Amino acid sequence: MVTTLNVFVLGLDEANLDTLGSLPHLADYSFHPLLSVEELQLGEIDVPELLEKARHQLEGFDGSIDAVVGYWDFPVSSMVPVLCDEYGLRAASLESVVKCEHKYWSRLEQQRVTDAHPRFALVDLEGDAKPPEGVGYPFWLKPVKSFSSKLAFMVETEEQFDEAVAEMREGIGRLGEPFQYVMDLLDLPPEIAEVGGEAAMAEEALSGGQAATEGYVFDGEPHVYGVLDSVRYPGESNFLRHQYPSQLPDEMERKLVDVSERVIRQVGMDWATFSIEFFYDRDSGDVSILEINPRHSQSHAPLFEHVDGVPNHHCIIRLALGRDPELPRRQGDYGIAAIYYYRHFSDGIVRRAPTAEDVDRVQHDIPGVTVFPVAEQGTRLSEQFSQDPYSYLLAEMVVAAGDVADMEDKYERCVEALAFEIDDKEPG
């Protein structure tokens, strides 16, 4: 008789429940939502209250609690190890997660095992703040804890630095205060305790191509299971697509994998997934870490499913149960897959957006395509939730194909068929 294992997922939403529904060994698992996405991601972040709500829900469950997992950024990434430690479950240590998420601590750990990172330094926000010595323009001014590039400023002049510092002082507490609560749960080294969770740092700006590795740590041994390309719009900083597998030369991929495994060993992560973002220079072969995420990328799940045959969510479930993920490789239906971000680069009114029937027709006529419209008819692009300041997301599309040329052709056919119409005229 097979015993069904109860897996609690922090912030389980409908899209990811569908993804979990395509895992192998599905009959072994029963998935339960633990708090809602809205509770975990919107409004003020009260970590003690969220932990107490989660404990109350777990304690009220009539059955075994076999795993607690999550795939969202902070505070979920920190709540998973706290709850797992309390309930005697598998998870990464809280210290290893905070070492990744605290940008300054992460850089200190990285430089112990590699020079594949930009120059960096703390910035004192108190008093008459000055750009740090040893970090040249242009540089990024960032909080030591942020997500989705919030409060990250590109600085090229002292005037821009002063403006960025003023905004940083105003908003750094929203994430810094709850992150400090998490840090206080640890026995911190003095140099990190002194910095705290509401500090800022400068990092020299990186340039070149971008790529990412995804992997997991099973019983102390890191494994990179995929390298992805991050392709930008020509002449823009915005991403056009993330594609898997990478089209980089083998030597470059090996370097990305080597650096990834070294830094993950250094931070002491175990029983967890990770993703690491990189910049690289094709001519020199140099690579540089942008950031380490102590979680896999949920948005990449369909890419791995299309190419390898199993979504990457498989890893967190297996690891949480103490099992080797044993991921298949290249057993999917397609040779390459990407998530595309169809954008418009000026503000305007959406005069026409695709209907549900339009979307269904596109998905039926073009195999390997899934469309997620974002912009709604009749709305102004800049007034939509969570848009970039200088570009506006119209739709996301997962496109799977036999090769890059076929994939690009499918994407162009999707764009034409969706037939968005944007009125770029300024309101008069």
C-alpha cells in the first residue's frame, strides 16, 4: 500500500498547482496550500505574523506533515527553512539562505572562492553619504536585501548618487525591517551583524551577455541541471526571452557550472534548489555573478518540461522528502523552449487586446505555444500593475520548438496573430 505524502506549499497558486500536476510519482503526493500568495507577497511583510499563521494552519491539519516547500522570493524563501527546522523536515539551513539573499554577505562568500564578481562596497546612508572608494562609475546602488530590482539605481554621476540615496533612505525599511527579523534568528558573524538588514551597497555595473544556471543540492553535493540564455531586446536592457537549453559554447557553460558549484558549496546550502544569474564576455571568456537565488525559477518550469520532460518543480518536492531528484535529460517533445516577454516601448491606450478565442486559436494553430495576455483592452499601459518605467508588458508566451529558428518563427507568428493595437498618442 502506497502512503500519500502531504506536501505543504507556501503561496500555492493555480498556475503552479497545474505544474505540480504534471510531476512524476504524482500519486505519491497530496499538495496543500499554506497561506495565500496575497498574504505572502502583497502589502506590509510581517514575518512573525506570517510564521504564526502558517504554524496555526499546520497544527490544525489532521494528518502527517511530510514536507514544506516554496518557490517564491522573500519572505517565503526564509520561512521555508524556519518552518522545516521546527517540524523536523528537510530544507536548506536558514543561514545558507540568508547568505545568498543578503547581497553584501553573498559577495563576501563569493570572493572567498572566485573572482567572478564585480567590485563592491558598502555605502553609509547616515549623514553625508558619499560614493565608496574602489568602485568606479557606473555602478548600481542597491539595498542589501531587495527583490524585483526594487530600489536599485544605476548611478553615473554624484548628483544621481545623491538622488538615489534620498530614495533609498525613504523606502529601504519596507523589506529591510522584516529581513532584519530573519537575520536576528541567526548567530551572525560580527561583520554582518554590524551591517544589518537595512544597509546599502554599491556594485560596479556589469555588461555583456546574460545567462543563468539552475541546480539543486542533494546530500551536500551540488548539481547544475540546466544553463539558460537571457536574451535582451536589441539596444534595450529589457529581456526579450529566457531560453533553455543555452546556445553558449561548451567551454563557457562548463565555466558557469564550475563557478555555480563552488559558490553553492561555500554558502553551505543543502537539500534545496538554486538559480544563479551571470554576465559573460564571449571574447574574453570571463563570467561574473549577478546574484544567487536560494530557489529555482518557477517561470522556467514549462521550459524544462518541454525539453527534458519534467518541470523543475520536481526537484523541490524530491529534495524535501530526502530523495534524489534524478532528473531526466532531453526526454521532452522539443529541442528548445523559451518564455518570451512581448513588450511595447512607449505608453499608450490598449485599443485592442486578444480575446480568449484569439488566444485559444493561436495555441491550437501553433503547437508548443502557450499565451498569457497581460495588457487589457481599454487600459493605459503605465497604469497597469507592476510595469517597468520605460517598457510595458503586453503578453508572456511560452514557445517550444525544434530549434532556435523555428522558435523565433513561432514567436513572430504569435505576435502577428494576437494583433494588439496600441494608441501611442498622449492624452489631450
